[in-house]
Amino acid sequence: MIIKVALNGTDVNPFHGFGLTANPFPQFGDKSLDEADINLRKLAADPIPHNGYEEYIRSVLQGWSEEFIQLCIKQFEPGKYVRFSVEWKGDVQ
């Protein structure tokens, strides 16, 4: 499974221009993964605070593997909207 991750390091929610709070299209088609999808959409929508971003990302991704959390923390760039894909083997959470 390939997971698409977006980290919003800007000061605006890119979905507000469409009258939305987050991307309305789920990434996963399995109801059991709804919480995982909501967490990923949260990181892509509302701006991630530049101060304390590590703790913020860690709290949003609580329950995900430490390896995935560290990857997201490493990829975050204040002031930028960062997108990347991760090939995930096994369960998402």
C-alpha cells in the first residue's frame, strides 16, 4: 500500500479556499482506517505549528509506528507544504 502524506508548514489551510476544512476524499477505502485517514488529513490541512512541530506531529499520529512518525518529523519544513509517498507493508496502524 502506498500512503500519500502532506505536511502543512504554511500559515494557511489550503482547503479553506474551497470552503472546506480538509480534503474531503479519503485515502483509504476501509472503514476501519477512518481514524488513520483523519489523522493524515489533519496534517495536510490546518497549519502545523512551527514551534513544537515534533510534539504536534507525534500527538496527531499517536498509535502509528515510531518509524513513520520520525519520517514525518524529518520531512516537515516550516513555511512549506511538503508532500511525499510512503510504501507501507502490513497494517496501516
